[in-house]
Amino acid sequence: MSVLLSDVVSGSAVGLRGRLWRLSASELRAVAVSASAEILRLEAVRVAVVDELSMRPDDQVIASRGVGCWLAANTMLQVRDGKKIAALGAALRPFPAVAARFDGGDCSFEHAVLIVAFCESPSKGMREEALPRCIDLLLAAASGVEATTTKVRNVIATLERVFESDEIPPAEDIDRNELRIASTLNGRVVVRGDFDALTGEMLLSALSNLTMPTPAPDGTPDARSAAKRTADGFTELIRRYLDCAKTGTDGGQRPHVNVHINARDLAEHRDCAAAPSPDGGGVVVSDLDVGHMPWLGPLSVSQTRLLGCDCFLSTVLLDDHGAPLDAKPGKRLVSAEQRVALIARDKGCAFPGCTCVPAWTDAHHIRHWANGGPTVMNNLVLLCRSHHRLMHRKSGFVGKWEIRIGADNKPWFIPPPSIDPQQHPRPANTTFKT
């Protein structure tokens, strides 16, 4: 790093904006990454120091009613944030593997909090000897630049459902469901709800098409915020229900909820799914025997079996790698069967790091149909509208991403040289191993 770049990272931000024009775009990116790494390092230092101080408090700390309050009183932190820092330091002590990853700057503060919270209160059905393997799985999800809170929470939810006990998981406990509707002084209505995962899945599925951005007839992008689109969609959902109820033409059909699960897992639940794969390749999240909902993720086998007693069952044939086989490849448009198979494979936008759900994705031909690309699974991938445009042509973007189907029959993404000069292939967003 040049002298100027190191000064930017280690120096004060006072007057910095007036000097940044001297840096190129690549240098600005380097500074942003270096500053972020420095923040992670200093965060780990603060947690370690505060934890040591909590074990050896002096008069000032004792007078402040604990190290968290003392830290808040002597910095610009709020008391709740000071207590969170002290609590994480104490929670990391029994879990050296998590502490080492956090101290090394390869795990953020928020992800470390999620992991130790799971380790302190694991599922009652989990045996003690399974905890180290679960920690490895969580650390793999929380490490590196591709780590997201959504990914970590998804692994935690999956593990909670893998190790089922006699107690109902909180996410599936319908006795906790609440919906409060109250009018305000100005005549408006406030709605607050807390629902189980299955009810939430039904609600999100019902709102999906009603909340998507709708461009104006002249092509102007939808200016509504996500919250406004959701409110408009909820209004339309109620209107359609009332219209249908008046005419009595509901059809008696249950809400459409898609749950994916391996037939073997549906038939016979394994005692401990968090075990190494036979080839020694580590634990694969997608191989754990739980159901999976497109919106809210994992669903326990018990709940999946309950739904399976009264449902429309669609079969998707998979190969040895868990990738769906082809169906009806002879036309340009993706068939309903193929889209079901794509959702089972990609679980949403497959672009690395994207968290877009399946309902908001398009089926993209890797080799375009006009150039002879067939409509088969090995030439299709789910992409959100933004990444779909990126693959075809995005204004101002230099270079081109490539997509290839790997030996595992799943999509891999190759960045342009402007992003990665070596063009190392990156796995799809749902491809994840320890």
C-alpha cells in the first residue's frame, strides 16, 4: 500500500474528503477494504481488552456497575452496546475456535454473537459430541467476504431443525402467534404480528406477485419503497379475498406453499445429519435432512411430514450431486416442471452473495436460445432481475461475467478481469461446504 493509502487508513478523517480525488477507483476500493479489515481487528481488540478488564475490575469499573457501563460512560457508545461487547467477551471464553476466528478478523461481531448464542443454547435434541461439527459449519458460513447474516441464520435454523426434540421449535410454535390491529388517534390502523414460519411462508407467498416493482407504461422504474409496495400488496390481497368471498368461488384450494425435501429424508429421519460426507468433503448444508421453504428456509422433518399428508406432490429427479435432471428441453420458455427443479437446485438467485428469493428470479439461458442454447437444466440458472440484466448488458459495466455448469452439475460464476484478474470460479450462492 502506498504512503498516501496507508495515511488514509491510519490517519484522521478530518479533511480527508478534499484529498480523495487524488486516488483512483482501484485505490479507493483498496482503502475501503483495508479500513473494514482494520475495524474488524480493532473490534476484536476491544472485546478482548474489555473481557480481561471484566475479570480484573478496578475501582472505576466497580463504581460504574460493570465494565459495559464503564465503557459507555467513557466512550460515545450507548450502555446497551457496551454491555453487548462485554457479554460477547465472556461468551467467547468456552468456545476457543469461535474466539480464534473472531480474533483473526475472519468473523464479524454480529456473526460471533449469533454463533455463541447457538452454542450456549443448542437444540435440546442435539448430542454433546455434535457441537464441534456444528461450530465448524457455523464458522464456515460466517467466514470470508461472502459471509452474510442471512447465511448464518439459515445454518442455525437448519441445525435447530436437524436435531429435533419433543419440544416444538419456536419458529413452528403456533401457540406463540399474535396479531394486533389497533386504530390510531388520526384514524389510521397499526398492524403488528408475530407468526410461525409456515404462516409467514404462506403470507409471503401470497404477497409475492403483489409486491414486485411495477414500472410505469413509459418504462419509468417503480418509485415506491419496499414498505409501500408491501402495504399496497397487502391491501390488494384483502380486496381479492373479499371479492372472492362475496361470490363464493374460493375453490377450496389451500395456499400454495412449496417445501423441498429429499424423499429419503421424508421417509426416514436420520439420528444425526451433521456428520461428514462419505467422501470426506465436509458437511453440506443442503444435505441435512430438513425441509426447505423458498421464503423462510428450513422446516423440521416433523412439520414437513405433517404437510405431506395432504398436499400436491411434485417429484424432481436428482443426480448424485443433488442437481435436478432435465425435463422437457425442447422449447424456449422454461416449463413449470423445470422451474420447480431450478428452485430446488438454486433456491433463489444463484449469483454469489445474492439473497433474492425464488419468486423474484428469472430463468436465464447460460448459452442464449438465439445462439442455439437448449432449454435444459445444464443451460439454465435462476437470476434476479438485476443480475439477469448484468449477464446480458448493464450500462456502465465493463467486462462480462461467465456462467459454467461444474462437475457437480451446479452453476459456477467466473468474474471478469476487472473484478478478479485471475478469474477464479466462484460457486453459486447456495453451494456451501465446510
